[in-house]
Amino acid sequence: MVIAKLENYINAEEISLPRTPNEYILWFEEKLKITKERREELKMQNILHKGIAKYFYEELFPLYRLLQNKSKTWEKTKFSPIVGNQNFDVRVNPDRDDIPQYIEIVVADRNESEHARMEYFLAHGFVNSIGDVSITRDKRNGKKISVDEEAHSSEEINQRVKDRISELINKKITVRERPDNTALLVFFDDYTAFRYDMGSSKLEMSTFLDTLNIQRQIRYLALYVVGASGQSFYERLRIDNGR
């Protein structure tokens, strides 16, 4: 029996074709439709981000949400996602100086704990989406995952994401070799933290980004923070670029 894989429906060659925002959005939505139509067949790969699914959900999907928010202002610019280990994830062919030439993408809520949460979900059919995750390993029992059922306040949930975003940015700004005119895109789950449908959450995120003093410390042309819903979008440009 042939096992369905996302690799059967998407490949590196087509991924890297230059596309305008609207072209990319249409192309990606065709692929997203496949993942929904074949949800059960691709369930394990998609939930655990195995193989090309990791690239699909952790790089192509964040770019999709970014371009939805910037489609009008970047309508003539072409974007080429690049599969590989270089210090950028997207090559851009800009038509203006205020548009980055490269974009690097990081995900704020897909660390070891969140991966273990998804493993727990597959094993049990349910999981607390905000409970603390514990991972233990020993030679006898191997890896054991537990997720507590304790309720957490929105303040606690938001603080986790703040800490993760700060950690990611601090890690990235220490990298010395990076192409000029690179922007950093940070992607997070705004269905659970800094909810997309709450004005107070959006104000809190905006205030938090201002406290990072990004204009002074970040070595990127711009910082974009976008939520999984596509309805949360924050932009900070370097101070030498007029903001």
C-alpha cells in the first residue's frame, strides 16, 4: 500500500519559483486545500511536521500570512522561498529600497515542548493546548510525555510567547554573517496567545515589541511578527529607514 506523503504534492523546484504576493497566495492556498482534503492521510506527518511538512508549516505558511498582510504594498515584488541551510529563507526581487532583499523566518511556538505536545495528542487523541509539558527519558522506559490539565491565565500564556520571541531575536542578532537588507519574520499562534480577536492582546503585543528597542539593537532591515490566523500583524523598521 502506498502511504500518502505531502512530498507527493509539493517539491523544492516549484516552491522556489518567483511569485508576486497574489501569485504566491493563490499557489499556497491550492497546496493548503490538498492538506485539508487529505487530512486523515497526512495527519501524522502534518501534526508532527515531518519531512517537507516542517518546511510547509514553519516557513511557507508564515510567508503566506505575511504576504496576505503586505500584498497591496508589495504587489509588484517577487518572492522565492529557498530550501536549504543558508542565513535566509526567502529571496526577494524588490522594486523599491524599503522592501527587503531577503527574509529569514522563525517560529515562536514550535520548540521541543510543543512538538512533544503534538506527540501526546497523536497518542491519546486529546491534549491540553496550554498545559505545561514534561518530558522524561530513561533507558528502561524511553521517552515519556505528560501534559498537565491546570488552567493558565492569558497573562501567563502571553508571557511565554514574549519570552520565546525575545529569545529568538536575541539569538538571531548574534549571527554575524547575513546578507544585507535581510528582514526577520517571527510567526506565532494567535489562536492561543495574544489572540487575534482581542484588541487588548494586540495592544499588549505592540507595547512589548516597542520595549525590545528593536530600532537600536536589531541588525535586520525590518522585523515582521505575524499570527497564524493572519489577522495579527506587527511591523518594525530599523530607525535608519525612517521609523
